Amino acid sequence: MKKLHRYIFGEVFTYFLLCLFLLTFVLLLNRIFQLTDLVVGKGVPFGLLARLLLTLMPVLLLAALPAAALIACILAFSRLSNDSESIAMTATGMSLYSQLVPVGV
């Protein structure tokens, strides 16, 4: 069962990284659009704005982490279901809870 756990973890982790990148990018774009008034209207230098966005990255990542994890699990398990891989795992004796163990890591 160890190989199946690694396979499921790989599926979820791939989707997780993709979703985390996309959600962080969307949140960053939202923040950039909010801060364009500082650059255009108030004449704040671009370097200062770039440093501000860099310091906001941990906050944006923390906001994107739960949503990315949820979306990654939904996408990975729906793909496993659509390809009948979850049925094959169940047929080999792997319970549904055992299939969810790699997500709980």
C-alpha cells in the first residue's frame, strides 16, 4: 500500500503546488491593482512598491494555503474517480480511509 500512498500524495501535491501558485498570483494581482494609486497618484518609487509586495508575500501565501489544499484534494480525487483508479484501489482491498491517509500528512 506504500506505493499507492506515494502515488496519491504525488497527485494531490502536484495540484496543490499549481493551485498555490495560481491563487497567490491572483491575490498578488489584486494587491497590485489596489496599490497602483500609490505609484500613479502619489509618485511612490517602484522599488519601494516591489519591497512592499515582497513583504506581503507570506501573508498572501497564508491566505492561499487552505484554499489551495481544498482545491487540490477535490481535483486529485475527482481525477482518480474519473479514471476509475479509486475503484481499482478499493478492489485491491484499500479502504476509502486508507486512500485519504496521504492527504492527512
